[in-house]
Amino acid sequence: MDRIEERYHPACYMGASSCGEIAACMVRVPTENVKQKMQAGHFATNGEALSSIWNARGMMGFYQGYMMTVFREIPFVLIQFPLYEGLKKRWANHQGHASTPLQSALCGSLAGGIAAAATTPLDVVKTRLMLGKDSEGVAYDGIANTFSRVYAEGGVGRLFAGVGPRTMWISIG
């Protein structure tokens, strides 16, 4: 980053982290699909989940919700990484030397928590898309349909369902 003007550093952090998240989702999404379907009680074992997903949709079944996961992750990192770097820089400037590892970890925790809370509605929609259908068995049909159905269920409150545990989990992770 030494050759790039400091004013462009946030854009560099956002671009690099976005590319990293797109790649990470190639591994994360299949794992999340199996995990969430098992947590929702759709399958009793990993083997049952894997074979059922494969038999129903082939390899693409494991990537159900991929785009929504990317749509969740990009805003998350666009908030988290510049905020993290900015917090570390302010802390270092305030004390007159680079932040310690503990201080950096605290900055990361705060930045992650803020990003987690702000992107909870995207996480709710992603989870619903991965599960595939609502509690009455009606399939979700894309991001816009899922978002509007979740909103119709309970407004903004339903879109922020689980914001506390999500924020806490990411803040301590």
C-alpha cells in the first residue's frame, strides 16, 4: 500500500476484501446450505443432506443462495474493513504510536459488530433462500420475492430477526 496514495486506501481495502469474499463464498455457501438445512430439521445426518441436495438439484443445489450470500458479504466487508482500518488509525494517532494487537482486535470486534448489525436483513434473506421455502412449504422465488415476503411477515423487525446473536457472534469471532 506504500505506493498508493493514502486517500485511496479505503477503496483498496474494499476492493480486495470484496474479491476475497466472492472467492470464499465458493466454499462457504455449500457448507452453509448443508448446515442450515440440518439445523432446520430437513435432514437427520450429513449423508442424508448431501445425497438429498445432490439428487434434487445436482451441484447447483449446494450453491442455492450463492448470489444472496455474495450480496450479504460485499456490504459487510465494505463496512467492516474501512471502519476497522479507520479505527486503528485513529487509535494510533490518539496515542502517538501504532495500535497494539489487543487494540487492533478491539477495533476489529467493533467494526465487525457494526457490519453484522447493519447487514442482518441481508443475512435473513440469505438464510430463507438457502432453506428454499417457508414454514408452510411455499418456495421462495428470488431475492426480491424473499425480501418482500419476510417484510410482509413482520416488517423491519422480522428483517432484523437474530440481530443480537449475529452481532455478538461476529464481534467475538
